[in-house]
Amino acid sequence: MVDSQTGGPRHRGPPLVSEPPGHRLDLQAIGAFFAERGVAVDGQLSARPLVGGRSNLTFVVSDARSQWVVRRPPTGGVTPSAHDVSREFRVTRALEQTGVPVARTIALCEDPSVIGAEFSVVEFVQGTCIRSQDELQELSDAAVGACVTGLVSAFAALHRVDYESVGLGDFGRRWGYAARQLRRWTGQWDIVSTARSDLADRLSLKLADSIPEQLHSSIVHGDFRIDNTLLADGDPGVVTAIVDWELSTIGDPVADVAMMCAYRHPGLNLVLGTTAAWTSPRLPSPDELAAQYEATAGIGLDNWDFYMGLAYYKLAVIAEGINHRYRAGATTGEGFDTAGDSVVSYLEAGLAHATVR
């Protein structure tokens, strides 16, 4: 495809943006790290940030013939247990031979003195990232249907992976996932919120009072939706890579599916700063998505209203965390200034589910 403004080829992977001040990579240090790890470099390195992420900073690093993706935590406003690039790296490496589509891992730097933070390096995967409804509008109805089928199939494949056999038996505790998630996100809320919220307190208490027995365990992504995947150029029914694994762990796949469905809420538009593809009315409703997953994966989505309530609570905390980093001056770009406006609607949606018995 051709870009109508430049006349050159249009970028079909994750969209690139100009480099914001304070978010630059030390390319000399990156080059030295590459040399130390045996990564061949042809010529001078350059870097450009990828738009779309609301947590870890993501860059495409290039030389004369190759491209890599570098991920590092943000420069400020960091909350405990978030932005864990080493966790992303470990799960991605474990999944490389499973058939779950992921980027091939290259190297992990756990020494923050190299560029000021830990960072990971993976291959650059060619593909299309559909972020906005305008981009989704370029697809026919048949292509949209194929895309949803591909997404759900890739998601179900992840949940079928035997995590013990791929070396992730200690990646998280098998049972008690919902209770741990509720404690974690309540703790995060206490850190990032500007003031106590009656809605947040009510939802947290209602969820704590109705935690169900966990019936399944699997690797969970924690953040699955269309714009956290890359789709094959010319064939949106094929997922070439699932990305953004920082919330992954061992947990309950029902909770993971609920997060995917809760992201259909229009609050995502405020979080991403665009009319998000995943909120489009052209896509299945949350209930339809859940039913399609059940048919594909063969996993019953028991205690669905509880897990949807928990998902909306987590989204409210995530949105407030983005707002927290924005207030700390640690973020730039569209969406960071509006994410906080979605918090109340997420909490209200969570209460609507959590009160169902």
C-alpha cells in the first residue's frame, strides 16, 4: 500500500511515531550490549518508538538490514510489579516452540545501569496492527469475521499449552488466582488513585465477598485484544504474533477471557486516545465473544459475572495507573490525558456484574 502523503510504502506493522523528549534510547549502549550478546549489527543503529503501548516503552531498533523490538519500563510513575520486561521475555521464550504465535526472543538485559532500566530485545515481526476503527473499516465483513476467528483460536491455543512442559511451572501459582488478582489490583489502586472512591471500594468489597472456586488453570495473557496482536499482511485471519505479555502468569483462563470481553467497553477509547478497533460495533458483543471462545476452546466460562466484575475493576485500576503516570509527567502522546475519564464507567460496569447472583 502507498501512503497518500509521502507517496512511499505505508508502514503495515505497529504504527511509528517521532521520538518524544525523555524517551530516547542510548543507542551506543544498545550497540555495546548487542556486541556482548553476539547480535550482529550492520552499520549504525537508529530507533523509533512504537505508538499504542500505555505501560512499557517500545522501540523499533534498526541497522542497515535488520530490525529488533526493544521494550523497557517507563521513565517515571512506575508502580510495584508492573512493567516487568523480564517476565514478558520469559513467557515469550517458553512459547516459541508451542505454536502460539510470538516474536522470537533475542536477549534480556537485567542490569538497569546499561540504559537506565532493564530491557528486552525480540525480533521484529512483520504484520498489521489494527488499532483504530478507521483501520478496521478497511476490512470486509468476511475479513472481520476471519480476524475474530483467528484471534479466538490463538487465544484458545495459549490456554491449551501445558505450562509445566514448557518450563513455566513456577511462573505463577496454579490456584487462587482471583483472590490474588483482587489483592494486587486493590493494592495498585491504593498507590495510583488521587482520592478514595466509593465506587472502587464497593466493587472491591463485593468481589471479595463472592470469589468463586477456580476450576481451570493455564498460562494467561492478561491483556488480550486485537491491538495486542499482529495480523498477517493480506490475511487478517492469521495472527503472526501476540504481544505485550507483561501481565502474563499462571492463572484462570476464564478471567483471561473476561478481560478480552471487558475491553469491548467504550472506555477503551479514552484509554487509547483513539476510537479503538476493539470497541467497534462490527465485532461480536462480549457475550458473543465468550460463546465463540467456549465453542473453540471447550472450556466452560463458569462464574462469568464475577469474572467480568473483576475484569472491569482491573481496567479501572489500569486506566487510573495511566492517569497516575500522566500526572507524574512520565508519559506523552494521545490518550494519556483522557484515560482517567474512563475510570468511573469501568467501576460502574463492574458493579453491574458483581451484584448479579
